[in-house]
Amino acid sequence: HCTCLEDFAGTIGCPRWDPSGTMILFTRIHWSSIPPIFTVPVNGTELQEIAYGLEADWTADGQHVVYYSDHFYAIRTDGTGEPFSLFISNCYPFPDYPAFFDLF
């Protein structure tokens, strides 16, 4: 079975399979703005925009997406809730999220 990402308008960047193999994460490149990040099941239904940023990828457990905007953030894969910061002052990893190291 193949999901054709070309059906989605815009240039597709950085597609990534989730750890379970059931979802695809990708960005839609817009050279004039920060690209939106989407998830879509492998059957191509239920395209969902979850955030805006670069370098998006799944966490090892598949429960969050990590991406870069002005610094690194994580958000739930369904896009609910607020993104949480993974790094603060001086780019050292001081997690705002207690299970930070479980994400990788």
C-alpha cells in the first residue's frame, strides 16, 4: 500500500514514518513562511496540521513530535494541547517536561 504525498498541495519536505508504521509526518514547504507540520495515516485520510516548524520527527514512543521553531518543542501527535519547550537558556537541555529523556 502506498500513500501519495504528492496529492497534498505544496512541496513536501522531510516525510517520516511513525514508529508503529501507521502514520506519516511531513512538512509542506512554503519559502515565504515557516512550514506547517502535518500528520496523515498511511491510508491518506485525515490530514492534520499539528504545528509550524522545521526538522520535525517522531519521538521513539510515537506519542509526540519534536520540531524546531525558535528552539526545540514537542507536541502531542494529534496536535492537542500546547507545545512544550525542550530547551531553555543557552541551548542547554533543561526540560520543562518531566519525561524529557523518555522522548528519545
